[in-house]
Amino acid sequence: MSEPILKVEDLRKSFGGVVATDNLNFDVMPGEIHAVIGPNGAGKTTFVAQIAGMLSSDSGKIVFNGQEIANKTAPERSHLGLARSFQITSVFKDFTALENVALSIQAHAGHSFRFWKRASTDTSLTEPAQKILDEVGLGGRARTLAGNLAHGQQRQLEIAMALATGPKMLLLDEPTAGMGTEESENMRKFLNELKGEYSILLIEHDMDTVFSVADRVTVLVYGRGIATGTPEEIRNNAEVRAAYLGEDEVTTGA
Amino acid sequence: MLSRLKIWILMVSFLLLAALPFFAEAIDEPFYVDLMARVMIFSIAAMSLDFILGYGAMISFGHALYLGLGAYAVGVLAFYEVTNGWTQLIVCVLGTAFISMVLGLISLRTNGIYFIMITFALAQMFYFLGISLEAFGGDDGLPIDSRSEFFEAFDLNETWNMYYLILGTLTVTAVVLWKAINSRFGMVVRGSHSNDDRMKAIGFPTLKYRLVAFMIAGVVCGLAGFLLGNLTEFLTPEYMHWFRSGELMIMVMVGGMGTLFGPLFGAFAYIMLEDLLSNFTEYWQFYFGPLLILLVLFAKRGLWGMLPGKEDMSDE
């Protein structure tokens, strides 16, 4: 068995009296999709923010690719190969889809203290960006302003921007948020394509998605991981059912 | 990408400015040369403010500080009989770069209203420092006896030389800032305006880039101050008063925030209106206010934004 690419030990974060992350232990193996589910307020967003470096942790260890990263800034973690997408779509609305992705490429192409050459026609940025847009199925919308894309396309662009940083691991925060049935179905297909190629920590609300793409699932309740296992194990776990899953949701899960 | 119409307007404006001294001499109204020289100086200052305000969402309410610092570089050195233009210029650039770096490191830790207040407060500190410096005239100001000396053959005491130096500086800074805005550096500044968290998540340590943008704006505005000191041959802490900072913001808004060239026309409109209205009344701002309100309500993107043509790379 190989080493996990991400290993979280005894991670804690509290806001005043509220414990958002409560001595959490968690890991992601290379090439797997490890999903984190939990009811609203379970601390999923806090957890992602701690891993990505947007929030500092009170205590605990985060080891990524053999390196302790708990004290590193978000940009530093990005350069180590950790990429995230956002639950609330965070694309640059005034830039074209192509410019959005090119910006991710630019961030990993050396420093940006370059003041003269026009960036939006720089083929060393736009060509790889176009390739990634093609991969996620947005190739035809490259020159559309991100703000004018349909919601589902903006969600795809979210992931394209993460992919363009050349990551070793993806942190996907509810990629299907706000999506219709058909869009969700496409996203599931896409996630299955990414599987194996990337290690993925998937935060997701949509149970169909979780049970059809995840290799392992961790259930988070009040900042504590109450169970980890295969989708099948989680589906049949009595404690999880009681804490979180409604009976009908479980039985209709794909 | 500028539309064809906008490129035409810029070229025609440039030619008109270049021809103005000839025209003014022909009709024997040298006053216009002086007026347009002032307009161009404030154009440079307003453009430098737009560089951070319009593109970087750094709403500096103390930008006139650098106008004052530039003028002090000329005036104080001239007071000590250092009239060599190159020396004065180096002191001006290094001085404004250093001060904007220190103030940027303090103020860029904040955002929104806090950033506005902190830049306001820091600039006012320098204003009161200027007032307390009796050696340089305090709040009465100090005449600058001699303009900067660059070349024997290019004596700035000649009105035309002064005018063309200002036009040249305006042209060069406009081109350089436009290039910078569209470069990789500019993309980082604009991206952090739009969504700083996302910029950090894709790997940009944005503070560094924002600080450098803040310093560029400070130095360019310092150059405007350098020219202002030379043009007016007078040094006064009034140059860095918050009222001046407010005027610069108005010029940016009137011209169009985040358009870079708009503020050139914003400065022109503001100074011309001031000149025109103050012919009628001492309380010209009373009439200027409503005009500003109309503009903000009905043309949020300013004069430049009213022109047709998009600025981005999109197909739609």
C-alpha cells in the first residue's frame, strides 16, 4: 500500500466557542476520490479552507505529498500542487473564459513582474489554456466573458482553472452546486474521467454524485468524522443513517 | 483592446495638444498654453490614480500626497540651490518609491473603507508636516526660484519647452501604464481586484503585486508633482491636501474608472469647468456638484465609457 498523498492528523479549528473542526483525521490515497459529506454546518467548508490555506488551523498536522504544509500560505500550497475549486463560483467575470484559465497557467509560469508584453495574446499562456478548456468541454466558449457563461459552464470553468495549475491533487468544493439534473450527470461523467489521473478530495451535497464517483466516503458531523468507508459501508452504517442520511435518500442513491 | 474610434480620439487629442502652442501664439492667447499644461499634469496624476483605483480596487484617498512630494523634491532641492534636473528627478523617483512602499505596506493590509481612511490619514500627516516646516514656508508656501535644469538647449523657463516636456511625459506615461495594465503584471492586479481569494488559490501571492502597483502609481503621480512644482514655480503643502486627493478621484470618476485614458478627459473636463464656472461665480462647486451627480447616476463608466466599443477580448 502506498503512502497517502494527503494526511490530516488531529486537525482542529474553533471560532469562539464553536468547534468547526474537531480533532479530525483524514487521508486521501493517490488516485482516489475521497468524498466528504455531512449536513449543513458540519464544518465541510471550514475543512476545505484549512486544507487550502485560506484559514489557519488551531492545531494538528496537514501533510501533503510528504511535506508538512499547515504553516504554508495558500499560494505556496498551490505551487506544491494542491488546487481547489470554490463552492460559490469564483471565476473572474470580466475576463474571458480563456483569460481565466490563462491566469492559472501564468501563476505557475514563473513570476509575473512582466510589464510590457500583452498577456491575452501571449501564446505560451493561451495555447495551454485552450487545451484545458477543450478538455473540460468549454473549448467553444473560450472568448466568452466568464460572467456571460451559463451557470453549469461557470462550474466547469471553476474546475478548469484548478486543473490549469498543474496540480497533484484537487480539492473540489461542491462541483455540482446549483446544477440541474442533466448538468450534474455531465459533471459526474467528468469526475469519473478525472479519477485515477488526480487524487481528489470531494466535498459534495449531492448523494447521487457521491455514491457514483467516490472510492471512499467520510461523514462529517459537527466537525467530527463519524465514519469512513466505501460508499457501500457508509450506506449501511446505522450511525450515519441516524445522524445524517434520510432512509429514502439512501435507498434511491444511484 | 481599444476600439478604432478610441484610438482616433487619442491620436487627434495628441495632435491638438501638440499644435496648441502654435495656435495660442497665432491668436495671442498664451494663457491657453498654461491652462493646458495644468490639465496635462493633472491628467498624469489622475491616470496614475486610476491605475490602482480602477484596476486594482485600491481606493486611495490620499493620492495627492505624491503630487506634493514631487513638488517638494523640486522646491526643497532648489531652495538648497540644487537645480540640476537629473538630481531632482532621481530624488523625486526614489523618494516617492520609498514613501509609497512604506505607506503601501501599512495600508494594503486593509480593504474597502479602512483602506480609504488609512490612505487619507497618512496623506494628511504629510500635509501637516508640510505646514509645520517653516523653513520651506509652512502653509504660506515657498516660491521656487529656478526651474529644473536638464540641458542647456532645453531651458524650462521657455514656456514652450515646459509645455512639451509635460506633453512628452504624459504621452510616455500613458503608453507605459497601458502596456502594464495589459501585461502579465496587469492581469494579476486586475484579478486581485476581482477576486483576491481565487488569485491566492491559483498561486499568486497578491500582496507583492498590489504593492508594486501602488508604488508605480505613487512614482508616476510624483512625476506629475515634479512638473507641477516646475510649472507653478511654487511649493505649498496645499498640493497634498485631502481636497486635492478628492479632486483626483473626481477626475477619475468623470473620465471613467478602470479605463486609464478616461481620466485624461476627466482632468480636462474638471479643470475647464472650474475655469469656466469660476468666471461667473466664486462658488463654482455649487454648480459642479449637480453635474457630477448626473454623471454618476447616468454614466457610471464616465465620459470614456460612454463611447461605443468594448475594451475586453471577448467575441460578444
